[in-house]
Amino acid sequence: MRIRFHERDAFLKSLATTDTMREIQSRRCFVTVFADYVHAHRDCFLRELQEIVRIPSVSTEPAHASDVRRAAEWVRNAFQKLNVSAEILETGGHPAVLAERNASPSAPTVVIYGHYDVQPAKKDDGWDRDPFSADIEGDKLIARGAADNKGQFHAHIKGLETFLNTIGQPPLNIRFLIEGEEEIGSPNLGGLVRKQKERLRPDAIVISDTSMYQVDTPTICYGLRGLTTAEITVIGPNRDLHSGTFGGAVANPIHALVEILAGLHDSDGRVTIPGFYDDVKPLEPWERKAWAELPWDDADYRENLGIAELWGERGYTSIERSWGRPTLEINGIYGGFTGVGFKTVLPHSATAKISLRLVPDQRAKKALDLLENHLKFIYMNGIQINVSRLAGGNPVRFDVSGPWMDALIRALKTGFGRQPVLMRDGGSIPIVGLFKEEFDVPVLMAGFARPDCGSHGPNEYFSICDYNRAIITSATLLQELTEVHLGDV
């Protein structure tokens, strides 16, 4: 049933800034058709989103393997309900879903990527409710995975539905690749992408797995830091020892590990691994200028985090450190007795989990080589240092110009009524580097999650208003990409 025009206009005003209606008047009328459809189906769309976020598809925990597969089946079925061909592809780990809607062999191909797996979550992690209850509170859908990434990729599915059921088939070949291992580093997706390379073969790739810079501000992410991880294990005696009997005569692995970790940064916040900065591409002057002009307040940042002072590499702002500089972080440390009470033990071993965030033109493998070589030259009496390499991915940075990027800018302006801002993201999406290496095509990254959405933390949420905006923007992007293809720009 078609909604009344005054209802549609009120709906549009509720979604966007005060400039939205003026922006709509300057664009083609298709956005009002999309808004009609989204308004008429918004309750149904939201119920569907609640269904998928209620599935605890935690990829890192074996106990949830059946839930991960159930989520893959849900995604496949969601496409099939739209008469879009979709299948579950085995990867050797958790499955992926590949869906496709073809126009013609000569049409350009657009790949839309997302992931249905989520981070672990339990109520006693600090949640106000069951993390998978998918409760609605005001404008928020609260659930693990609501923002990262189920709400965002589902908005693209609904964007395609909106386009198909209003305008029809766009003259584009559309592929959706929705995986189930992003939260564990996408260890098996590379093999799948290479196996399906000819089937995918995109002219452009669309990803919504980042966040907006701030509320009501559409944001294009043109760069991501790379990530590589490792475990450093210090081994001492062949068993745990009595700290009274052996303390002072035998090296303590925890003491040694702490000393090693403390030496990985200097007093200026720089990583001390020799050669670590050799391949770092300096920030462009235009980037530093543009980032400095973004609204940002370190005092608000500190207050939000509950800390008195910020810390980091000297000579750079908070934004520059997070988006454009490499880091080394200690993500976890354990050894000896950590239970309730006390046990006077000198431990057999101690382990730290390390992550390196990398920027262009660093490479994940080389960074780990440098770390491992650095640790080889550390000698301490009575201890052995082992390094276990874990998952990793290279940093990426994309051109912010060109017809495909211009189409994304126009779609975001139409959906939000405001010029998008450009940012890099301090986080990592392993598949993006793989896409760049395998296909070398424009990657259009526009996130719809709010900066305080709580991804990976308690009380994660996705704004329902932004969810609706995202659907309209996604449908509009298909129209804009169609016009790029047809030359009508």
C-alpha cells in the first residue's frame, strides 16, 4: 500500500538533517520512491533484522558453530525470498554466502561485502540485558552484532529489495559476499575469493563495516590500518615452583615478560622494534589539514573514556595517531596463578597477546619478522622466548576521486542531506586488503554505525533512524552506479 505524501515527507525529515528536503529537490525523484517503500515496510524490515541479530553467531567459540551455520542459512534464505540466487559456500571453516543478481555479461559488476559473525558477548560482560535479545529502546536496536555488522549488511539487502520492487532490475551485475569469519581474521576467505575470482570479478566493491565520524554525518572511509597479531611466550623452569623455595635463584617468566613488554615503547610513545617505521608512508599535508578541521575535542574524548590524560606517539594529534600512525598494543597477559585468593608460585611460563596496527606502506608479514628478530636478540638468564604468529592483514588506502567514488558521495548526500566527510579508520577489515591485491578496483566504504555504537563492547546498538537512512542510501547508490554505467552523471 502506498503511503500518503505528507507521511513520506515527515518520514524523510525524521531521517535526515534540515537540508534533506532541499537536497531531494535537487536530485531525481527516485529517492521519494525509495522513501515510500522503506516507510511502508520499515516495521517488517526491523523485525527481519531482529531475527538475524538474535542468532548468537560467535565465530571464535566452537560451542556456537551450529549458530554460525544457522546465521549463514538465514542470510541465504533472505536473498532467496527476493528471488536472488544465493548459496552457502564451504571455506574449510565457517561458511560464506554468495548471492548474485545478473543483468547482462557486458554490465559492470558490483560486489557488496559484509559479515554475519559476531564477537563474544555475555550479560556479565557489562550488558544491561541478554546480548542477543534484540530489544528496542527508543531509536536503538540493542544487540551484539546490531551494528557490527548485521544491521549494516542487512540494510544493503533491503536496499536491493527496495530498488527491485520500485524501479526494477538495475543494469548492473550485483554480488553479495557475506562471510562468517571476519571477527577471527577471515582466515579462510582468501582461498574462497581466489577460487571464485572469475565469478566475482568486480568493477567496484561496496563495504559498510565502519562507523560515521559523528551523528548525522555521512562518512566515507578511504583507508584502514592493517593488523597482525602474535603471542609472546616466555618459558622458564620445567614446572611451576614454590616462590619461597626457588624465588631469587630461578628467573621468573612473568618478570621477564613484563620487562620485555615495557621495552617495546620508548618515552615518546614510539615502538622500539628496529626498522618498524622504515616503510611508514607519512601523512599527506591535505589529510592533516582536513582532519584538523573536523570537530574534535580531546577533553570530551578523555571525559567519555574516564581518563585524566591521553597517551601516544609524540608529535601527532589523537586523530592522527588513531587513523594514520602504526601502533603496538598488549591485548592480554597471563601466567602463574590468576584464580581467587593467593598461590605463591613461580610460574613455568607467561604469555602476552600482541597486536600491531599498521599503516601504508607496511606489511603484516614483515612487521612480524621485525618483532621476532628483535626478540631473538633479547637474552635473559634461564628463560626462552617463543613467538606464535596469528592472523593478519595489510593496511589499505584508496583514491578519493573518480566516478565510482563520486556516485557514493552523491548517494550519501541524498540519503543524509549533507556532504559526507572523509576519514581513515584505525580498525582493520582483513578482506579489504585481499580485495585490493586480487582485484585492484575502487572500494567504496561507507559506514552507518554511530561512533558510540559499542561494537565489540557491552550494549552494542544500531540506530533505527540510521538503519532506514542506510537502506535509502543503498538503493540510491545502485541508481547512482547505474548512471555512472550509462554515462548519465
